[in-house]
Amino acid sequence: MSGTGAFGDRPPDVIAQDFFVCDFFAAVPKHDLASMEHPLFSLSTRPDRRIVTYEHNGATLTVTPSVRGRATIFDADILIFCISQLMAALNVGRAVSRRLTLTAHDLLQATNRETSGDGYKRLREAFERLAGTRITTNITTGGIEVTSGFGLIESWEIVRRARGGRMSSVSVTLSEWLFQAVLSRSVLTLSRDYFRMRKPLERRIYELARKHCGRQAEWSVSIAVLAKKSGSTSPLRVFRAMLRELIRENRMPDYLLAEEPGDLLRVTARAAILDPADGPHLRPETLDEARLLRPGADVHALQAEWRRWWALSGRKLLRSPDRAFLGWVRTRDV
């Protein structure tokens, strides 16, 4: 789990503080590279109390659950929310901390969850699983192997309750490794439709596609390797059948899945991957104006999304790309 910068020193230009308040409306969803690369989270919808060991390129990763079970891929929504808030703050030069205070209702809404009493109950259970799941990994630096252990989050507490006993304000302290990943910007932007995916395997395949496709138009991987990287515990024939169902449904955001001869899966980016020199160019002043229109939003991510939309709509000739972009931003539900 040694993703670039995940265990590095804090960048000198980052200011830390005692706590950070999550107050960015509709921050762009972002996930850390290590969690996207390695199968940290359970794909099971039932309590998963198995100890899981994963080896990749000489690194060993062991995930040990608590009696509550291993944290699930849906529990990771909490981490994504926290990462997204911190990155939004870093993008505007705000001080950050690995201790965050957040509004439970905002978290539920941002991650497309129910805001009913049952939704708050499930949120509390997710916090408990995240705090109880422990990661042990070996990292070799300079010929010396270091073994370290940590939780997905260090701690959490209900700061304030609403009427009826529901949590209102929650404080959560991220693990140092996750906070360092944020500070070193070892993160990737996710589609806003990520939270609408209800199948655990679909989410996991999307994460791997997002991580490995990058700016490539395609990524091919053997079904056996994909099963290992996904963390699936299903027999290979069952895993293959589940992939075929995802291919038939064709609902995954950003990527198209296809089975290839040789027991391979091909992942293709739905939108053309634009070269920085390709497509409409925007003036720096236009991005500054976009920041005023959408405070806290990642304007570079908005620009990339707008360019993909432009490519899919037929690459029309624009008289004023700057005016077209700002008009799109005004109507965009971010």
C-alpha cells in the first residue's frame, strides 16, 4: 500500500490545524490511490470477519476485522467524503487537519444515502467497522523492511445529537497514512454517479478502471488477476458470470466493459481522453470566475468534465469557449 506519497513527509506548504470543519457544498468526489489499488474493503453485504491477506509486487497486506466485521466498500463512502472535503480545502489554500467535524445529514446526502432513522443507524455501524478494521503492511525502504499497522480511521465520536437521538454532528480522526495521502494529493477524482452504484463489485471494478486507465483509452486485464485485485471471494466461474452481468447491464459510469478472447476483460473510456493541447482552451480568468460561481469546487475537474461533455456532444465549434464553459458551470448541478 505504498502509493506515491501515502507515507511521505508532509509537504512544506501545507498548514495543519487542530480540527477541520467539513463545509464545502458538493465537493468533487475523490478517493485515495492506495484504497483504489488494493482490496482493503469487503464486497460482502453480510458481516465479514475473515482475516484477508493480499500480496502484490512483493508487498504484503493483511486486513483484520473487528467483531463488527470488516469495513465494506460502502463504508468507504465516509472516507471519500472526508478526502473530498480536505482536497477542496487544499485547492483554495485553507488549513486542514486529520480530525474533521462533519454534519451527518450532509454526509448522507453527498453519498446518496437515506436520511431516515435507519440511514443514521447504518452510518454509525459504518463508523464502527472503519475504526475496528486494522491494516498491516510491509514496506521496504533502502533495503530495510518496515512492518506497520493502523486503522482505517483512528477514532470517531458523536459531538451533537438531534431530536430523537440521531447523530447530528460527528468528529472523525483519519489515520495518519490516509491524511498523508491527501496532503501529497495521491488521490483521483470519481464520477458523481459512483455513489449510485449499488453493486459492490461494480464499484470495485470502477475503482480499478479509474486507477489503471488513467489517461489511457483502454486497459486490459486477465479475469484471474482482476478477481484477485478486486478482493472477490467468489469462485472464478461465479466472478466471471458477475462480470458478464455488468457487461450486459452497461451502466458503469465513464467506462465500457467487454470480454475478450484469452479470458480477458477490456475496459474502455466512454469519452475520448483529451490531450491538453486538444479541445477548447480557457483563459485563467475564466477559471477564477468559475471558482466564484462554485465556491469550493475543483475548477480543473469541472473543466475536464466540460471538455469530455463537449467531445461527446460532437466537438462543436465554439465562438466563445469561455462563455460556453461558464454557462455550463451555472447550469451544472454540482
